[in-house]
Amino acid sequence: MMFEGFERKQIETSGATINLVAGGRGPPVLLLHGYPESHVMWHRVAPALANEHSVVAMDLRGYGDSSKPPGGDDHAGYSKRAMALDGVEVMRALGHERFAVVGHDRGARVAYRMALDHPASVTKLAVLDILPTYEVYRLVNRLTATAYYHWFFLIQPYDLPERLIGADPQYFFRTALGRWSGGGIEVFAEEALAEYLRCFSDPATVHATCEDYRAGASVDFAMDEADLGKRKIACPTLVLNGRFISRLNPLEVWGQWADDVTSIDFPCGHFLPEEAPEETLAALHEFLAR
């Protein structure tokens, strides 16, 4: 019901099986979700975007109904480089050699890594409510540590966070979404919330998403550190920010990572496509039409 007219598929990449929905006609756009959700987070944006674009919304490896491959001793199985390659291979399998990518939260980290690693594939980049991983760790203070507490919890060695979350995954999930949104858990559609909870209640998902954050604190940080000052995102880049990120000078920060940046602040919490779908859609339409 949330993606009426979209086709559901699973595509084998070189490292995972990726679950997705695809619909619409026009220039291709890949939508990437964040933690702790799935492709369903785009249900208020994707159908309208599909009026003018070929839209693909996929579950990142480890999330939703995509497979949960092992992370490895160095967690590189959940590096944003590996996840970005999944996205490129998915789009190629669907016949899209070049495409725009829009990412929220963890998906935005995958998206900017994709733009850095695969510049010939990514025509435009939109990142929703993040700063680059390297910058988040560099800017840690009382304010960011409080807002990003889960970054430091989820990276703890296996299996401490897995056991603690696994004791009551629905409580953890509902509490996290309610605190990170601008309007509590009520801002999420019941049908979407049920899908998120179905997937997050799987211990394999809890473990995989911890591996995602462990990769962020290790291999992803190292990749960002190696790139900063040496290469930049070449394609046009749109930065959309909720209330918290807007306080951290996102335009100035992203200007160190991309040559052509536009930044827009929204008066909402973290989940822009669900809390401010009309504003998000309008900003994406204008950006993608340029």
C-alpha cells in the first residue's frame, strides 16, 4: 500500500542480496535510508518523486529484507565503500549507469562515499541530516555526544550492544525514533512503524546494524581521513538539515568535501522524509531538475 505501482525486487550484488522497490519513469534516482529504518522511510516521498523520475529505494545490506553478510574482523563488510558498491551494482542491474543518489542518515554516508568512489556514476548527491563521519568524530563535545550517544554505544565490541538491545528491541527502537524525531513516535505512519519493528526485531538485523556503526568508527573514518583535502565530491550536492545539524554549520563543513553545495535548514527533527515530506519533496524536485 505504501509503494503502490512500484515493483519489488531482490538483486544479487558482489557482496549481498539487496531488497528494493522500483517505480516511475524518467531520470534515475536512488534513495538510501538510515538507521534504524529501511527503504520504507521514503513512502511519503517516493510515489510523488516517481511522477518525474525512475525511483529505486533499496534496503542497505544488514537492514530491512536485504541480506546480512558477515562484517569480518575489521568490520569492512559494512563499510560505506562496500554498501556504496551494492548501490552502484543494483542500479547497473536495473539499467542505470548514471543516476542521482539521495541518502538519509547512514544512507547519506553511503551516498557521499558513492560520489567519492564512483564519480562517473553519480550525477547529483543529496545528503539528509548528516555531517561526514570524520567530522562527527572530530567535533565530539558534550552537545554532539549527547545527541549521538548511540554512535558510542553501538561500536562497543560484540556482543554487548547486541545483548542489551536484544533484551527489548521494540523498546529500544521506539525510544530512539521518538527522541530523534521532532514530534515523538506519533510522526511515523503505523504501517511504516510496523515494518521497521518487524525487521529490527530480528537479532541478525541488530547485529548487522551494530557492525555498520563499528565500521563507521574504524574503516569509514580512515577512508574519510585519507580523502579529506585530497579529493572532493565533484557533482552538485544538496544538504538538507533538521534542527540539530543546522546548528553545526553544515554548509561550511560540507564545503570542505564538495565543490558545489546548497544547504537548506528545516524546522523539524531528524527524519526529514517522514516529518517534513512536502518540504523534502519540493527541495529534491528543484535540485534534481537543475
